[in-house]
Amino acid sequence: MISALDRLDAAIVRAERFAVAGMLTVMGLVVFLDVFHRVSTRNESLLANPAFVAVAGSVVAVLGFRTRGADNAAAKGVGVGVGLAAAQFAFVRLVPNGLVWSQTLALGLTLWLGTMGASLAAHSRRHLALDIGSKLWPPSIAPKVAALGHVLTALFCVGILFLASRSLFGYSIDGSHVPGHIDEWRSSDGAAGTLSGTGIPKWAAFLSIPYGMTVLAFRFGLEAAKTWTGLVAVGGDDTLHQLGIEGDPATGAAGSAQ
Amino acid sequence: MSGLLLAAVMLALALFGARLFVVVGVATAMCFLLFTGDVDTIIQLDRIVTKMESLTTKNVFLSIPFFIASGSIMTKGGIARRLTDLARASVGWLPGGLAVASVVACIVFAAISGSSPVTLVAVGSVMYPALVASGYPKKFAIGLITSAGSLGCMIPPAIAMLIYAISVQGSAAVDPADLFFAGIVPALFIAGSLAVYSVWVGMGSPGSKQPFDGGAFLGALKEASWALTLPAIVLGGIYGGIFTPTEAGAVAFAASLLVTCGIHGDVPWRKVPAILVESATLIGSLILIVVLAFGLNDFLAEIDAPGVIRAWVENADLNSWQFMLLVNVVLIVLGALMDSISATLVFAPMLAPVAINHYGMDPIHFGIVFVVNMEIGYIAPPVATNLFVAAAIFREPFVNVAKAVVPTLLIICAALVVIMYVPTISKGPLNLREGVAFYEPFPWDGAPAKSVAEDAAPSDAPPADAAAPAGGPMSMEEMMRKAKENAAGGTEGAADTTAPAAPGRPLTMEEMMKKAKENAASEAPAE
């Protein structure tokens, strides 16, 4: 039973890893392009001049290729500079108003990124905890206590899932239906209930909360079962791991942390 | 009784090893249930989710994933080695040069990563063995690097400052760009204090000096030049008015990919998705704590926590310097007992309005003082992230690391006192940039210090500073901005949603239903 759930968990992890990498890329790209567009269309900006972009881009690219130790750094650099200027010229004309919706879209994706990241953090045991218990409880009962802690976490997630579902789908109070985000969007034929300045329904962003809570509850439930049955050891979530720092002191290479 | 129950539940959760986001979430839910019991329970709890959803209106938050991702990308490459080489080549000739180089490397690396623990790991893992090999006492080396690593809180783009700006949006708003700018000199002041301490220790270690080598310096500068462009692009872009701090995150993200993968080739492009997944995992563990703490902020605003504190300090008859001293002691204790992000999210919106509206503190200056306190929280035991990290990377018992940081902790505390009572250190450069008097007085009499806006505008003009205190009368500009926000359906901040309506969502039906229910309940006994 647990191994089947583990396989399901692994499949969800693969999909989530793919999704978060894609979302972070899209978020960064659209916000960066919006800045690039604004700078490229500002009259007083040097970067609004394609000739300047070509020259400056070429210089930076040549230096970059030289640092990299590439062959024909000058030719490649000039190619990149001219290409950049051409791309800028085309971009500004193809998208005359810029990507004004970029930050709203990115914020909507941030909610998804955060909840999927949170569920990935549950998978890799990265959620910070004030783990006093594992040092205080006798070894014989520590796994049971830790399992109970995971159950409590899963129950909390179920609670938030319930509240998030009410917000999304609405709820009844004294026989009357209080509309949720989906009702609001549907009843206005998509005219209301959208993220500011975009046609993206709010519910599409807010759906991330019940999704994330479902997966979190599943993962902490599974962790509880595995801890209770002794399939995983108690503790072992050292600070470096929880902070996402997989550094090797010998090389100095490090991951990241907030 | 309710308070005891809350404390007991928190303790039980900690003993059961519940995750931090659960502790924050349960605390939020219990506060609503125990202390505001006059409204339907479920409707109260709905506000937790409403606050989570409000993340989509907080533009400043967008920069955090970007800075985390760019920090991850840069640190996976060989940036730390390049910067430490440059630091050694530039200041290694001083007495205690290697130790000073460690401090310098921490400053520059923090400007790239924006994170204290990462700075500690990246610089410490390179410099600690070198310091010990050069004959520095082990205890000194651990203490210095662990403390200097905490400068990541202060050097822009500092995630701790972004969290502060988000947490006080509704009560004592500050512009993150101003906070970044104001943090530079205090950070350099703290770093300078640590450098002086290093020189003093280095004087007793004859082997700790190395002669200056111009060739080696130029070589190291050339090697590190691309890495140094990143903070230059980010800060230059923000203060040159090219992009906002939020957009700077995306620019930093793109630039870090270009430098690390495209130019240095330290990280192959095919490994970028894995780094992004790592970043997302970290963002995920952070975001749940943050969004659940928004609910707690909402509760604190509803019970008017700043008002309660204000009443208390009025009763205690504290003047401004006494109040600030008390605030700092409380924050240091909190920082030692809680993780810095949770402490900022919960206590900044409570304390900032009192300090600003009641004692005339400048919002930016108070923000910097708060962040320095949180920096101390990173190294003040028992709950000190950097101490745990240092114990792990230096393979030393936690107690030894905690003892080792005592001298540097005291130096940073002394620096905090100076930064607190000399607001010019933080506000001076900002005043200069705004074209007003450099000197910024401490409001010893509790009256508001002469603000930038007041200096810049005629005395009868309304203050144009976006950081105007929420408690005072609104200027026309603030009213216009508020009206625009309302029209756009966005409500930001902690204290702006004291009514249960969800942001941008017509909940009048819910309110009507709730009212009807309350009316029915109140009429029932009469019948």
C-alpha cells in the first residue's frame, strides 16, 4: 500500500518539478521583457536607439565570449549585438503596448509556484520545524510522536483545504448560497472575478491553494505512515538541508536559502 | 486563560515536531477563535484563506522568488571563490588582512545572494580553513564569519528588507527601494566595526598579513568583474529609475543566468531547471509561513495591537529613547526565540505604527533598526539560523559556535545602538539623494523628525512621502492612491482588511448574510 502511494507521490513530484521550473522561467521572462520594452520605448533612453543597442550589445557579448574563451569571440559578439538590436526592433513593433499584464500574471503564478514549492518541500522534508520533540522524547516513542506531528500537519492542511474550497466554490448559510470566486466569474460571463488588468480568472490562481493543501495533506499523511511503521527515521532534517543548502565545505559551492 | 491555552497548544505543536507553517497557521486560527468570538467562527477562519489569496495583490512579494532564484544560480557557480580571491587580493595586506577580507567577501557576496545563511556557507566554507591555516584562533574565525555572514540581511537586495516592507504595507508603508538605499551605510558601519575588530585581533597574529600584489589584485578583479556587475545592474537600475525593486528581481534573475551559465559557463544550461526547482522548493517553504502570517497580521490589526501598545507606553510614561531601547531589547529577545521572518511579519506591523505615529520615528529609519535587530536574531541563540548553519559547516558543537559569536554579537549590538540613536547613518544618504539636509535628528522629544517631504515642499504643503503614517490624516495623493487601489480591486497590506471583505471580491452578499444572521440572533431573545 505504502509503496503504491510512494509511486503516486513520485509521479506528482515529477509533474510538479516540471511545472515549477516552467512557471519560474515564464514569470522571469515576462517581467524582464516588460522592463526591456519600457526601456526600449522611452524617448530619452539610449537603449531606445537600435544602433546603440547593437554597439553596446556587441561590446558586452565580445567581452563575454572572451571570458568564456570562445573561438571567434569578435564575430560571435557582433552577431549577438546585431541580433539583439533586431530582436528589440521587432519586439517593440510587434508588442507596441508592452506586457503590462506581466506582473499580475507573475503574481498569479507565484501563488501556484509557492503552493507547488511547498508540496515539493514536504516531499524533500524541507519545511522548517522547531524540532524540539525529537531530542526530548525517548527513542522508543519518538517515531510515534513524530508520526502524530505529521498527522497534525496533515489535518491542518485539510482544514485550510476546506476553507479554500468555500472561498472558491461558495457556501450556504441559512439556506442561501454565498457566491465563491467561480460563481462570481461565471455569473458575469468572465467580466468580473478576474485578476486586475487581465482576463485571467481569479479562481485559476486561487485553485492553487486547495491543490497545494491536498498534496501537502497527502504527503504528510504518507510521511506519518512511514514514520509510524519505521520506514523512515525520525529527525535527520538538519538545518542546512532545510534551508536548501547542499554545500560542500571543501569546494565552497552552495545552494540557496532565504 | 485564553492566552495560556494558546501557549500550551504552541508548545504541544513544537513538541510534536509540527512544521513552522502549522504553528503560525494554528496560532492565527486560535487567535481569531479565542479573542474575537463575537462573529461566526467559520467566517472568521475564512479570513485566513482570504489573506492567502491577497498575495496576488502584493507586487513587492514578486521580487522574492526572483532574488531567491538568482541567488541560487549565482551561488551554484564559482562566484564565492572569485569574490573571496578579490577580497584577499585587495585587503589582505592589512593587519588581520585575511579576516578583513572575509568581512569584505561577505558584503559583496550578500549583495548577490540577498541571504544571510547562503553568504555564511559560501564565504565561510572558503575563508574558514584559510583563516585557521593562517594561525587565527578557531573561535575568532567561527565568530567572525558567522556574524559577517548575517550582513546578508542588510545589503541590498536583502530579502529581509523586502519582508519588512511587505509586513508594514498597511500600517507604516515604506518603499523597498528607499529601505535598500538606507541600509547600505548601516551595513558598511557594522562591517567596518567587524573589520576594526579583525585588525585588532590580526595585530596579535604576525603571520596573518600578506604583501600587496598589484598583479594578483588585477587578476582577481578581472576574474570577479562579471560577478560584480550584478549588484551594479540591480542597484543602478533601481536608483537610476529604470526599474522598480520588484522588476529588479527579474533583471537580476536574467543577469545571473547570463553571467553564470552564458559567460562563466560554471553551470551548464541543462542544470538550470534543477536549480529552479531547488529555488521553488525554498520559496514554497517560505511562502506558507508568510501567507499564514498575513492572517495573524489581520488579527493584530483587528484587535488594534498598536493601540494597545500605545496605551501601554503612555501609561509607562516612556519617552522616545526609552521606548526604542525597550523595542530593541524585545526584538533581540524575540529574534533569539523566533525565526527572523516570522518575527518580522508578526511584530513589525505592531511596533512600527507606534514608533512612527506616537514617537515621531522616521519610517525608513525604524525599518533599518528593525532589520538590524533581525540580523542579530540570525546569530543570537537559541533559535539562530546562522548558528545552526555554522555548526553544520564548521563541524563544531552548537554551544562552541554560540560562545564564539559572543564578541562579534556584542560589537553588532553596540553598532545597533549607534545606528538607532543616530538616524543620519541610515537616513543621511537618502536625504542627500532627495536634496535635503543630510543630518537627520533623533526625535528625542517624541515629536516627528523633520521629514524629507517637509524639507522638500513648502511648510504648508501636504507630505508627499509614500511612507506617510497610516494613523494620521491622509494627504490628497494618498487618498488618490487609495481610491485607485480600491477601484482596481486591490487592497494591500496587513491592516487594510480589517473588514472581512476579500480583496477585489464583492462579498457584500456575505456581509449581508452575516449581518442578517447577527440581527436575527440579537432579535431572538426579544421574541
